[in-house]
Amino acid sequence: MYSPLSPTVFVERLIEAEAPIWFRWDRDELALLQALFAVAHREFSSQPPAGANQYDLSHLSLRSTRLVWLLDRLSPESDAELFKPYRSHELAIYAWGRRLPQDRRDELTRFPVTPATPGHWTRRMVLQALIFAWCDSCPDDNLNSILDWSEHWRPVLEFHDVCWLPHPEDEFYRRCTDIEARRQSMIVSLRRNLTLLNNPDNTTHELAHRIAFRLWTHLLRDVAVQNPAAEQVHSTPEQYMAWLDSTLSLPAFSDVAELGRDLLKIRGERGPDEYVARSLWIWRHGKDNWKQLYWHSGMFRDDWISGRILDRLAEIVPPDELETWGALVLCEFKDERIRAFCRWLPPRYAEVLRDHFNHPEPDWANCAYQNYLAKAQEPVLRLRWNQVRDLPARQAELLDRRLFAPERVRPAAVIEDIQTVEGDLRLRDPFNHRAF
């Protein structure tokens, strides 16, 4: 039986993450928060030691990231000022920005975006933090303002920023659950951006094209999902493009086809957009014809298309088709398969994940284990804790965090792929096996 640690000692051991530690927390969240801010103030006020090598600098950076990550999840949701001293870190910029009241949201558009170097990683992360904070600070009764984001942000953007930016349109689509209201708002925004496609300013033009196409694909997906059909599989880009033209001529797709006519023409000038056609083919599979999508899932060698198929299967495969998923997951060891399986898996089947805990691919093994922790019953996890000495170190640390940490800092149910995390800093977990 171990006694609780003092808050300061606990925080120091926690940010070093050397071993299970949450079981020695005294459950005093206020004292924990005070200790975290004290350590953060010290770390952000000091300079790296003279002669520090790259390993030392990386270690100090990870400590800072862990501190800010914890503070964001444990601090009051209404106090933005707590994070002002730490805004040299992109996670602190996000934590500060998302807590701003609505009448201060535009402060984010005036925050200095540095460095000025186009495409620089730090510049990309600062912009990402600011824009996601701007979206997340938007109240639910003003979601349409998210679709106007480019009007607010265009003055601070450079041409080379456009391809690295987050997609606020996705945030609107995710948060607006009224399908008809969402559709009408996206159509208005789409038409507004279509008028900018001939703008002589390159940044304005590219941004409008990017936003319009994203909105159009969301509209196309909604229509496809609402009008499922068993569709013949095709084998060449030409066949898919012909099928796309035929499908868009159907009455159900007439409105969205008209809205996308100019967009498809522009994209066609850059080369056939087979991905639009294949995505539509995938989305038209619903719960009554999921087997066709399943049987053809192995014929696509493109990782992006394969991932989109798996995501759709996770949405439409019935909850009793465990055997079907077992065959799909085991036929090829690519991480997108275990992620899709974990998203689909009903909690009653959680024990099947134990077969994947020792998979040689770390992302696969840890995704399975974290999903197990999210879905297994509490008494089962407590029993495993009694045998924690027999667990691998990484599993012991995750189990410790799942059982004894505040809910807001527990491991996520699914480990996203690295590119997805790079595109959304909100998905980071500096305490996982990637420290990212």
C-alpha cells in the first residue's frame, strides 16, 4: 500500500512519466492544479541550461507540453487569463483562445502569427491553435459564424498558409446536428465562395476554392447517405468518372450537382478527380447493403480510399457482426483497420481486443489497449490492476491513468494516425507511447 505523494512531488514525477503514478494522487484537484501552475511558471520563466544538447531540449519541450496539456484539461473553462503567461506554446494559445468570451473572439485574429516564414512548422501550429480556438469558442447559438471564418482570418494569411490550415467547415458540420439547417447554411456559404473563384488575388482564390469544395463534399455526402443504393464496383478512373456523371444526374442529386458544376470543372482542369467519385460510391452504401462494401474493401490499394471504406463500414456494419470484423482486421496489418474496428466495437465484445495487446506495431497494440480501457467494465480493470506488476510498462501506465486520473485526462478510446494528429492539435496526448 503506497501513501499519496505531496502535490509538488506528484507533479514532478507525473511530467516525467517514468512509471504508473496516478494511483499515488491524493484526489485533491485544486492542490494538483496549483502545483501544476507553480511548476509551469518555473519552467516557462527559465532558460535552457548552458550546453544543453538536442536530447535535453526535446526533453524540456516534452515537459512543457505535458504541463500545458494537463492545465488545459483541469483548469476552469471560463478563465482564459490563466494561460497568458504560457502563450509561447501552441497548446497554451489554444487553451487561452478557446476560453475567450464571444465578444473577445476576434482577439485571436490579431494574435501575432510567428515566424513569418511560409510553411514553417511553428507558424502552422500557431495558426492551427488560433483557428481551432476561434471555432471552439463559438457558442452553439452562433455556429453560422464559423462559416464566415475566412472573412476574419484572410488579412493574416499568406498564400503558402492555405494548404496547411484547418477546415472550420468541418467544425460547423460536426457541431450543427440539424441536417436541414446545416444544409441551408452550407449552401449559402458555398455560393458566397463560388463568387470568389475568379478573384485575382491568389490567396483569396485558393481559399475560396478550398472552402467551397469542402462544403460541397459535405453536402454530397449527406445526399448520398440519405439515398443509399447498391452500386456496381468499377475498376478504372474513367469508369468511376462516368459513373459520377450518371449519379449526379439523378433527381436526388440535382441540387448538389448544380452547386458543384463549376467546382468539378475547375478540378477537372487539374486532372480527373477520381477520389470524389470513389467517395460517393462508398457513401451510398448503407446499413442494408454494407456487405457489398465489405466484400469489395480489399480491392482498393490506395490507403486514403481504403481508410474511407473502413470508416464507412464502422458506421454501417450491424453490431452483431463481430466475426466479419475479425476477418477484415486480420487480413492486413495496417493501422487504419484496428482504428475502424475499435470505433465499431460494442463494449460487450471488449475482451476480443486482448488478442491485439502485444501486436508488433506499437500504434496497433496501443490503440487496441486504449480502446479496451475505454470499454471494459470497471471491475475487470480493477482486477487487472491487482496484477499490474505482470503488465508491460506502457500498459501499466495507461491502466493507471484510466483508473485513477480525472476523467478529462484519461487515455483516448482510439489512437489517431500521426497525420491526423498533426492536423488537429486537440488530438495530441503527450503521455501516450508516441508522446504526441
